[in-house]
Amino acid sequence: MWSFFHKLGSPPWLYAISGKILQWLLPVTLLLLAVGAVWGLLYAPADFRQGNSYRIIFVHVPASVVALAGYYVMATAGAISLIWKMKMADVAMRSCAPIGAALTFLALLSGAVWGKPTWGTWWIWDARVTSMLVLFFLYVGVISLYEAFDNEVAAARACAVLSLVGTVNIPIIYKSVDWWYSLHQPASIKFTEESSMHSDMLAPLLLMIVAFYCLFICSLLLYMRGEILRREGTTHWVRKLLLDAGDAHAV
Amino acid sequence: MHPVRKQRLLVVLFILGFSTLAVGLVAYGLRGNINLFFPPADIVAGKAPLGQPIRMGGMVVEGSVIRSEDSLRVQFDVTDYAATVTAVYVGILPDLFAEGQGVVTAGVLDGQGVLQASEVLAKHDENYMPPEVAEALQKSAGAGS
């Protein structure tokens, strides 16, 4: 187990293995996204009260779920980077931030588009919407804090502390609709009892959630590969990689 | 585990614990203010301020919606099944506004305990189903009673 952990810290190994994973995960992700989107948007039945406007759930819920889970990935990478001073953990943390920010923005935007016809307003300062906005600012905060430092070691440490402090927001977002009176409805997908959503709608939604998780992993690996090349650009193994690629093209 | 790493692990746990404690205390201190609206029971009990903008949330009572014939004025009762407060609103209601459904209204309480609403928002619940299923459910509920 420890040898695997040490291998994770090696940039050439991580670069090679992520390339192999992406080779099959990327097509699988695209397939899942396509099937889920067509199933949810075209074939799932309309809702008895909202009609077709509920279909935004097939983008809104997966984006929100993965935005929350992605924060834990970023904070865990931050903790590993603080404790073991592992450079690849810095890379993972740095790469999570823009992806998480994009997903959070997508969740807020799709919620606003749905809220205008359904609630009657596109924005409300209730506990769920506000804590989700805080999550967006945390992601953007990590990005800008990283860019604010010239020294990458200091930047990684500051960002790790910020992302660890921010983890307290994740259970708040998740439980906000149960703890306080809010305009946002409680969760329809339940783990301990039957979901309050018809199975014909739930199945494509769960598929879309799986697809968004795969999309997150793909984007994370792609971003990490770019970041690894940027940092290791002067090393021997990257030069060799580029020369080999050049040869392959020449042939 | 290496002692230096152990110490850093403790620092990480300290950051997590301390920030949770700090945010928890803030949320506890603001517990009343984080709620988006007052339920009618709190308004009847006098917990909501008079003459100041507040929000009230609950269910629209079945059969209580009275629409004016010559204006957009509409009157309805909101209940949390413990107390009921009447609201008056002039304007266009959201699509999902309906009797027996959730609603959040913003406005000012007048002397008679009526909420003069300036905004009505529909509060959607967590139930999603196709129209045929909803119809079947309604039928079986009607047959049972």
C-alpha cells in the first residue's frame, strides 16, 4: 500500500498511468453523458406539476453533487500536501479548484434558470443558495490564492489551509434545507428510505450523476497532466517524452 | 509515522476542528436569522416584527384563494397546520402557486395581523412523478376515503 502511495508521488509514473486511464475512461464518460442526457431530456416522463421545466434536474443535481464531492477531493489533497509535502498532491489540489468552480457555477446558473419560472425569482438568499455561493467563492479563492504567490511551496501551503477551513461548508450545504426554513426543496434522492422521485425519472438522474463523476475524474486527470508538464518541463523524462512523440510523428 | 508528519497531521486536525467549532458557534448565534421565513405559528405567537418587511412560509389553505374580479388583487390563507395567517397580494403569481401547495410570501404585517405581501414565491416540494402516476394516486386516495 505504501509503495503505491510513493508511486503516486512520482510525476512520470502518474503521467503514464493517467494517460492509460484516460484512454478508456474518456470514451466511457462521453457515452454515459450522451445516454443520460438523451434519456433524461427526451425519454423520461414530464413532471405532474412542473411539466418539462423539471428536466434541468438532470444537469443541476449532478453538477451540485460533484461540486461538493470535488471539494472533499481538493481538501484531502491539501491535507496530504501539508502532511507529506507531496508535490503531486499540490498538483491535484490546484487542478480541482477550476473544475469545482465551473461545476458550482453550473449548479448556480441552472438553479437560477429553473427558479425564475418555478419559484418566481432567479435568486433568493436562503441557506442552500447562499452556502452554495460561498462554495463558489472558496473555489475561486483557492485559484486566486495560488496565483498570488510566486513561490509554489508557500502557495500550496496557503491553499491547503484555505481548502481545509472550507470543508466545514460542505455538510452545511448538504443539511441546510433540513436545518433551516429555506425556499429550496429538500433532497429527493434519499439513502435511508425510498426516494420521493418516480423510478422512471430517478434512473436517468442516477446515470447522469455517475456520468458527472466520471467527467470530474477525466477533467481532473487532464488538468493534472497539463500541470505536471508545466512544472516538470525542464526535466529529462519530459524531454524524452517530447522527443519520442516527435519521432512517432516523423514516422 | 514520522514525528514531524504526525505533528503536521495534528495541525490539520486542529484546523478542521477549530473551523468547525467557529462556524458552528456563528450558526448557533444566528440560528433564528438563517431561517428564510417565519411559519404562521410564530407570527400568531407574536415572534415576527410588526410593520417591518418579513417573510412567511407555509401551505396555501384549500379553498381560501379569493381573486378580485377587476384587479390582480388576490387573498389567501397560509397555514403550517398549527396556525393560519391571511395574506393579500397584488400582482402576478408564479406558475406553481396553487391551493394546498407550499408558498413563501414577503411583506409587512398590518395591525389586523394580515400580511400585505409584496412578493409571492412558490415553494416546490421534493416529490417528482409523471402526471399519470399522480392521477392514479389521487384516484386511489379518493376511492379509499
